[in-house]
Amino acid sequence: MRERVSVDLGWQPHVWIVEDEPAAAALAVELCHAAGAQASVYRASLPYLAALRRSPPPAAVILDWRLEHELSAALFLATRHRHPLTPIVYWTGSVASDLPSMIRDDRHTMVVDKADGALTFERALTWALAG
């Protein structure tokens, strides 16, 4: 009987982070790397939308509800249009009940309060990467 050999091909899930606050974006990247994922940060909506059009879908998306110019709902809808099953984590300082029901009720979306700390974010990221 032949022994199975496991080979690590270096594949890592890719997480896209849309966050306009540099400190929050850096923390999200660090937590993604700790979870074994690559991370790309988009500080504005246009580069994110361009990536949605031209790139393969990410394993998960991290969105902030309070983006500059209040474009988060549009980014959510664009993501759902292109990739309806991609897990989305809303990592936000807003109360979950303040978010629209299309986000709160989406079964592929989890809302996480930034005030709950890194452990809550890590759990949500684990959920998202488990797909």
C-alpha cells in the first residue's frame, strides 16, 4: 500500500478588504494573514469595483458600513450581483440593526461590531473562509 504524501502548493484563500481607515485596514490584513489568507485592501470604491470586473472572485470580502461617501450598500449590491455566494463580513462600528435588511438577512453575510474586538473578527473570518 502506498503512503499518501501531502504537498502544500502554497495556495491561500484571498480576502478583499474595503476599509478607508488605515489602522483598521492594517489590523484586518494582519488577522487575515494569521488565518492563512492573502489580503488585498481597497481604500476606495472604484478600485474595488474594477477588481470585481476583472479578477477571479475572492474567497471572502470584508466591508465597512461607514465608508466615505456612503457607498457601502452599492458595493454590497455589486458584489452580490457578480458573486452571489461570496461570503461577506461587515466589520463596522455601526449597530447591526442600523444596516439595511438586505445585508442583515443575507445568509452569506455576517455583521461584526468593531468594538467586539479581534476575536469576534477572527470567528467571522473563519466562518467566511469555511465557505
